[in-house]
Amino acid sequence: MNQLQLITSSTVVTQSFFANDYNTGNDLIFRIRADNEFKTILLTSTNTKTVRDGLNAYFDRHSQDIGLLCSVIFWQKRTIDYQALHTAFLLNSLSEEDFEQEADKFTVHQKDLPPERIASVVERLDSLIGIKFDTSDYSDYFQCSQQNVMAGLRLLPDQRFAEMLPASTESE
Amino acid sequence: MAKKSSICSSVEGEKLSFNTRQFYPRPPVFNEILKKRVYPFKLGINGYVEIETALENPKQTAIYSTSLTEQGDSVQGGSVDGWATRPIKTPTVKKATGTHSASFGSVSGHAYAHIESSHRDHMQSTDIQTRHPQVIEVINPVYSPDIKG
């Protein structure tokens, strides 16, 4: 590991530093940057709270994204499981009666979601994975009606989403 | 016989026949209007759905007032979704055009199909535009000269 060596004799912490109210009595994080070209060390400080808040915001944002991506994985897993069941029915491994009984476990009652929530999730998912979904895909993902999905899509400014709506509501 | 291909056009019937190049079954949903479970599906890479058997008394029984309900009415889109109250049986793969096969099947009970993306997708395909420069409204099964048996 490299050891930090003093390469300049100039004052590292200046008196003006302490004269600044921002720095006194605060919890600070210091950053040391060595500049080989000018043979100097630059010491900068940041309020710890500022750094902590920034990291927390970063963490929160990514936690939400991870939650969103996990929800897509669960959605796809459920779809795969159902399609395997349906395939078994198509291959006559299951009678229609047995299939209906098993399919009952997958049956959902659609919810009525706030269009704003649909819009924000659709927009974020689109920016994260960039796969083009249809309204029925979103309806299956959100477990809500397609009308509910379209109410959410109408709130999105991007033309790609407007194109998924019936002609009368397109912003053409 | 009405034929539509604009987004949100729909058909409802007792038996709908379809052809498509991509068939997806979807997990069932409880339909609050019919008060019963329905089996959703999606047809991708163009889907064509035609009413083979109309609903009995469609003015009273169709869910959506905008749905086409007469025998022979049809819709086609780049992507079509729908549902049926009876479990969806195996589609059969047959030659559909000179170059492509397609899945042919039917859904029954009370069945519904709805266009979710129209020819806009279709028209954006330069390949299809080249082969069918005259494409207008419903083109399937009027891929006419290409249709085999």
C-alpha cells in the first residue's frame, strides 16, 4: 500500500479555514488530493451531513430501483409458472378440470391504481430496462385494467407512450 | 362484416378464431363484470381475430358497447390481447403465407379480443412495406396472393 508522504511544506489547514463559520463546530469530512505536477497536496472539506444526505438519497433511489426490478422478476416468474401449467394442459398432461383448479391459484382480482403511480413506475421501468411493453403487459404487471394503465400512460409526455393510446387521445 | 385495425378496436363473440405468429397465454384474471375467471392471451407479431360464432343476444351480453359482435367481424393489429372464459386450447401451426407459418386457433365461452398496437408498428417495418406497399386497413388474411391453402 502506498504511504502518503508530505511533499510540500506549505500550511495545510489555513487560519482562514477556521475563520469560516461554516467549518467551525461542524462535523466535517476531509479529502486530500495529491497533485504530482505541482507537488502540492490539496485539502478540501465537506460537511458530513451533506455527504451523508447525498449517500442516503443515492441509496434510497437504488433501493427503490432494486425493488422495482425485483417486482419485474417476480412478475416474470409467475408468468413462466403459469405458462408451464398451460403447456401441461395443452400437452394433455392435465385435464381441463385439473387445469382450471390449478389456474385458480394464479387468478388475480384487478386493482384500481392511481394513474400517477402507474405513470411513475412505467417511466422508471422504461429508463431502467428499456423493453417495450404493451398495455396488456403493464395490465398484467400492475394487476389492474388496461383502462387504468392507459390513464397512467396519458400522464407521460414521451410520444412513445402516447402512441400506445387510441387515436383520439394521441397528442398529434 | 366490419374489419378494424385501430388501437382499442375490439370483437366479442362466443367463439373467436385467430391467427398469429406469437401466442402468449397469460395468468387468469377475475372479471368483475362477468363475475367469473377469464383466461387472458396475447397475440404478437401481428394477430388477426374473427368472430366465428356470435354471442347470443350481443346487445345484452357484450361487455363493451364498442365491440364488434357480428359473425365475421374481425380485428387485426401488430399486437392483440384478449381473454376467454374457457381455457385456451392448442393453436395449430400452419403455413400462412408464402414465407411464414402462423399459429391458428380459437377461444371460446365469452371471448374478447382487443387491438393494443395497430398497423403503426406494422407500417414501421420497411420489410413489410416493401412486400406490401399497398397495406391499408385489415390485411390479414388478405395477404392474398401469398396465401397457401
